[in-house]
Amino acid sequence: MKVTLDYKKGFYARFRTLKIYIDEGVFLTGIKQGQKLEVNIPSPKIIYGEMDGFETDKFDISPLFEGANIKIVTHMSFIIFYKLPIEFFIDEPDNIKSKNIDYLKR
């Protein structure tokens, strides 16, 4: 299924590449802020990013549809303890919904 990854510009990690993984450790692509990539993904259940040895929260993408737009947004942070301040959203026609599933891993 083809989806679009849209990495919005922000202050955190402005010039570094975010590595995108699906399911558990399957590398998908690398993306920089401001880039918009169309990728073909074979029905994964989760997507997440990794940078500098830290990971983002796991994000549930099981309700994805062909041609969906996944927005990647950074948040300003000076302290990282266990995760990156980067979040994934599925861009839907009238709103943006976060489907963060990190709480299931605790």
C-alpha cells in the first residue's frame, strides 16, 4: 500500500535524518525535515522512528488506507531521557488523530 510520509519542519534535530521503521525493526526509509516521501509499505501494524540511539513512541497504523498521509511532527525539547520528542499523526480529511500505542509497551 502506498502512503505519504510528511516530515514537518521544527527546531528539534533540524539537520539530522530520522530513520523510519515498521513493525519490529524492519527499516523502511530515512527522511529529513521538510521532506515528503511516498513509500510502499506491506500492511504493517506499527511505525516508529529512530535517531541517535533513541526511538519515538510506537504508532498504530493498522487503520491506514491507500494514499494516506502520515505527518511527522517535532516538539521542542532540550532533555531526552528515553524517547525522541517526535510524534506521528494520520492526516484525515477533517482532523488529525494521534494513535499512539506506547502505553501498551509499559
